[in-house]
Amino acid sequence: MFIYLMMLDTEEEKSKFEKIYFEYRQLMFHIANDILSDEYLAEDAVHKSFIKIMKHLNKINDIECPKTKGFIVIIVKHTAIDLYRKRKREKIVQIDEEMLIEHRGTTVEQEIIDKIENPLTATILSLPHHYSEIILLKYSHNYTDKQIAKLLGLSEDNVKKRLQRAKKKLKEVLKEVG
């Protein structure tokens, strides 16, 4: 943790990061380890995720809110999946494809949904993962398409298309619900 703190400039940033670190490190490790099934790679994913979080630290206001938790979960999942893909390309160890399948309704996601009182937000979180994260990053966290593309490792065009499809899917779900 000392290494991370040395990378930050102000005491306020250091204090905020320290709180985030102690609040979410175990959750982040658990998520990364579920995807990678390797404790050492999971630790790498968590480390890389903390570096990404540090770059966006100014966008985090309330450390213990569901919005922050969702943001951190998105970052660590994508980082772990990127490591998985890199590992797969290098053919170091074969891992079943089932590891990358999104498990809708996992305890972490369900806990976030249960805490949300806003029906629209709960509906957004019930969308497929790749749609809900795009919508949340765009409209809840106020990221630009370029920032989302960089964060998720996608092209800007891909982000725009996913956002378009996500809005269409959300509209369909909302019509069904009424």
C-alpha cells in the first residue's frame, strides 16, 4: 500500500485511497480470483485495478456507496478478464471458457441491486453486464466515450455502439415492466 500512497500528491488523495484500499481490497481479490482461478494473477489484477482507480480517484466522492462499489467491481472484472485473455494468448495454462461467463445474480451484484431504491437503477443493473456497465459509466459516473473506451480497453466506436444497444435494450425492458 505504501507504493500506492507514494504515487499520490495530496494528503486528501492519500486518505481517500487508503479508505478505498481497506474497504475493497478483499472484494477485488475475490472477484479477480473467481475469474482467473490463480491467486498470483488475482493479486496482479487487483494491483492493476488500484492503479486504474488512482487515475480516477477524483470521480469518487462517497467511498461506501453502491455507485463506488459498482465502479470498482467493473474495473477489477475488466482487469481480470484482460489478464485472462493475455494469459490465454500466451498459452501458459489452459483455463475453461466457463471462467469468463458472467454470473448474473452473484452475491456482489445482488447486494448492490438490493441496496438500490431507484427502480431505474435497479433495472439498469439487471441488464446484461456489458450493457449495464456502459450505461453506468456514461450516465452515472459521467465518463466520456473516450474515457470509457480507455477504461474498458475498447475502441470509441465500440463504446458508442454498445451504448446505443444498451439504451435500446433498456427501453425494451422498461416497456415490459411498464
